Amino acid sequence: MAEPERSRGQAGRVQTWRPPAAPARPAWLWPGLVAIPVRRAAGRLREWLKAEVGVGRLVPWLAVLFGCGVIIYFSTDREPATWAVVVLFAVTVVVAVWLRHRPFGFPLALGAAATASGLAAATIKCAIITHPVLSAPLWNVEIGGFVEMREERERSDRITVHVERMDGPRVSQKLERIRVSLRKGTAPAVGDFVEFKARLTPPLEPLRPGGYDYARDMYFQRIGASGFVLGRIRVQPPPRAPPLALRYATAIDGMREAIDARMRAVLHGDKGSIASALITGKRDALSAPVNDAMYVSGLGHVLSISGYHMAVVAGMVFFAMRALFALLGAFANRHPIKKWAAFAALVVAAFYLALSGAEVATQRSFIMIAIVLIGVMVDRQTFTFRTITVAAFGVLLLAPEAVVHPSFQMSFAATLALIAGYQQGLPWMSSGGDTPLAARIALWGGRELLGLTLVSLLADTATIPFTAYHFHRVSPFGVIANLAAMPIVSAWVMPWGILGLLAMPFGMDGICWRMMGVGIDWMTGVALWVTSFPGAVGRIAAFGVGPLLLCTLGLVLFCLLKTPLRLIGAILIGCAVLVMLRTPQPDVLISADASAAAVRDTTARLPSFISAATHSHCANGLPPTAMPACQRMSPLPAALPAMMQAASQSSTAARWSRLSSGRMPSRRTAVARSW
């Protein structure tokens, strides 16, 4: 009776259908040994990716991709068509607008648009500055034009002339600008109209495969030839009024020359040259030993007006004006003196930019300082990656060619590393000491000393790849030199320089320059002392652009990412360093026109040079005593005659392909050949 009652009780219930049980799978030997860590790693990776693509995190990558577009332009074999790159840019912009509501498609489309905009900016800039370039040397050319730039060098002077008239044998077209050297002390003033005879040569090609391209720099400066003056240079009345830009350059150069002359009247030799470099940006007259010592010791950045100089000048003016306003009680009670001090610092920084010549590093530093000061005026924190992003866009839009210049690369690399270090590793420095010992260390300047050490390490480490690529050397003791010299430069040299500028109108600047010279003597002594260390000159063998690009990518990833994904950048930097150190060196270097060759000897160096005519005599069996050059190259490679003949036949293709038509030169260079 119990069984039927239980059946009736279950008949009134409703249950869901249960599928038949699946056959049991064989259990793993170690359950969860692989699956659980993989799931955890995938979860961590998703969290890191979400953090990296958060609000505002992708903005700095737009400037990076813009620069990649400019690099693509310089890596092409021929000049891109302007209409093609404009159409490409328009298409990428349309696609980005179309995908603006897609969370994944919009960032990718925006990155493609940024890359296309960099390519378009470089192409359009080249189309705007199109000018003729000299294709063959010219003798006894009569030149007439306005002096636009004057440079004082150690043994000679150099001027850049905007050509108004150009006559001579075999002159087919007038160049826009030329750069000529002349005897020291004979250079005319900027703005003068001069006439002279000159010997002109085409822009200098890279001295070795993959070397620095002087012709590219001259092309973007609209200089079509270089050379030297033959005879006397004559200043004549101008045939027309100089343009507004030249009148502005004349006024600025006159101011710089007056300041430079006053400083050199008090400070002589290299001391005056360094003082002038710090204030006016004129650093061409520095002697070779001191110049080399500054760069070998790691203090060469002091000679180039950049972010450090801008920060010191703007900071001094800001705090001085704020203290002055604070003394005016009625003014301080009615007005925000901090914002007024920031405005005064911005005006002085703009004047310093114009006075120093407005080079690439100075432009970048001024843009960043301006953003910071404007942020103070509007109560916003601005020392972020967005600041350097705006600075990069500003520089690259005005001068896309700067992306391949060492000044741009080293300046932005150091600034990127400093901002990353400040945001991710240095905020603890602004906090107070938690223990009596920490408070005592902070009171005695321990935090400032440690901060200066870290800043020097970050800046020096970030610029090592670019220094090694462009100058083939590094500064192993740069931190020591910076720790010993930079506090003096910041607290003594630059303040006396600013006071000297303020005292010049009153004729009381002499004492300021003398006090400035005391600090410069200390800095120069530190540079020479560090240079005397064993191994101070860290020479690096030449390597290709591939390791440099890989190292740059690693640096950008390591600085811009904030999660452990940044370790990918460290891995890329390590791989790039290995490739740099293992780059094979050529055994034979042949000039582009096959007129000379260098052969590596048994000492693993390239000290032996031979011309084409000399090698033909050696190959014909002349005795070694008749040709001393043959004695230094033993054994002589048997394939050298054929290699030089092949190089001679292909040298035309390795030259600029559009010099005569006035288009941007082809970026192909001669190829190193080894035996």
C-alpha cells in the first residue's frame, strides 16, 4: 500500500527534463595543472589590456603613429605622389568617422589616420619647399644675394645666402640658397646684400653607407649647394627691400651679436663660447678639445638650449615674479599672483626661444613649458604624456624632417623617460619623511640628490641608442659628470646669466659675466676630469637602422604602458642591443663614385685608403716601394678591381635621382661591399 501512495504523491509534481549523462572523460593525471594557470593568465591579460586602453591612454600613440608615417615617407625609394597621399589621408579620416561608435574599430581607424597624416605632412612639406639643387661642381660663379645666417666657427666663418643673382660658366639655373665658407672675421652681417665669387659643390652625400645624410638636411633648409668664397666679399646696396622674415632675422641676429660681443669682451676663449651658447645659442666657436670633452663626459646637452635651459629660465622668472608680487600687498590681495607669474614666465620663455635661434630641441621644450604655464593659469595639471604628445605634434607639423634628426630623437626620448619615471616611479619623492631618519635625509637635501641622480640616469639611458647610432659612442661616466656639474650650472651659471641680461641696458653686466665664468670653469674642469677616466670614450661600432627602430619601439612601449605589459618593451630593447653588438662590419668600403676604397687590415681596422688610379698601378705589378699605399694593404683583395668597377657603374643610380628637376632627392645610398 505504501508504494501506490508514493506514486500518487509524485504524479502531481512538475520537473524539468534532464538530458542523459555524458560518458565520463578520463581524468587528467594532474587536474587543473595547466587549465587553471591558463585561465588566470588570460584573465590577467584582459585586465592589463583594459587598463592600457582606458580613457586617455591611447592619446600619446597618435603622435607615435604620426611619426611612423613620416618615417615611412623617408623610407620610400621615390617621392610619393601628393594626390595619392592626400587621398589616402582622406579615406582613413572617413573610415575613422564611420567607425566612431565601434569600441575596437575606431582606435584602429584613428591610428591609421594618424599614420596617413604623417605621410601626407612630410610629402606636402617636400612639395612646398621644392627648389633646384646643384648637380655638378661649379667654379668662378658670381653670386649676389642677402645674408640670412652667419655662423662663427673655430677656424673660419660660414654664411647662408638667399641668392638673387647667379652667373657663371655652366650655370643652368639659379639656386634658392647656398652656404659658403670664408676667412674668419670677414663674414658680413645678417641682412646685408653681398656679391662675391665662389666655388660651389653639390650637397654632401653620406660618407658611408647608412651614415648621416647632410644633403637631406640641406634640402629641407632650401640650400642647393655649398662651397667657399674666392677672393673678397663685397657689401652692396640691395636691389630691393629685404622681406619681412629677413628683417626679423636681422633684428634677432643683431641682438644676439650684441650680447655675444659683450660676453666675449669679459670672458675670453672657450669660457666666452660656452657662456654665449647658454644664452644666445651660438656654440660654433668652441674649440675642438673642449667640445669633445663636453660630449665625451656626457655634458654636451648643456651646450644645446633645450628643456633644461627653458625650465631653469622659466622657473627663475616664475618664482622671482611671484615673490615680487607677494611683496605688493594690495596687488596680491586682489589678483592671483601665481597666474600672473606664470604669464610673465611664458613671455620670457618666448623671448628666450627667439633669442636662441629656435632649434628643434628648443621648440619642443618651449611648447612643453608653455603648456605647463598655461596649465598653471587655468588650474590644470599638465606634466603628463599629453604634454609631450602636443609638443611632438607641434614640432612634426612644422618640420616633419626633424624625426630623423638626432636632436629630435634624443630630446623626446629623454623627455619621455623623465615623464614616465615621474608618473610611475618618482611621486614618492614629494612625500614627507615617515621616520626621523628619512626626515633628516630630506632636510639635508638627500631627496634632491637622489632625484638628480635618477633624472640623470633616466635621460642618459634613454638617449644611449640614439647617441650610439649617430655618433658611435656613449658616455659611461655621464652620471658622475652631471652630478658634479649640473647643480653648479642650475644654481650659479644660469642665474648669473639671466642677471647679466637684465643688467646689460644699465652697463652693469660685467660682474655678472665674470661670476658666470667661475661656474663655467668648474663645469669645464669636470668635463676634462671625467674625460681622463680610463674607458671614458665608449666607442660603438656602426649598426643599421633596424636595431635603432626596434630599440625605439621598446622604449616607447616601456614608457607608455603602465601594466606589466611594459616588460615587452624591455625584451625588445634587449634584443635590439644584441643585434647592435653582433652587427657585422664590412671589410671593404668603396666611395659612391669608386674614386677611393678602404680595406680592413689584420688589426681589424680600416686605416688603409687607396684611390682608383693607385689601385690600377698596384694591380699591374708595380713594386711596393713605388706605391707606399700598397704596402699598407697586404694582402690586397683580388676582387677589389671588379668591385670598384661595379661600384663605378652603379654610382649614378646611388646618387640623387632628381637633382636637376628640383625634386626631393632619392634616399638611396651606396651599398657596402665585403670580400
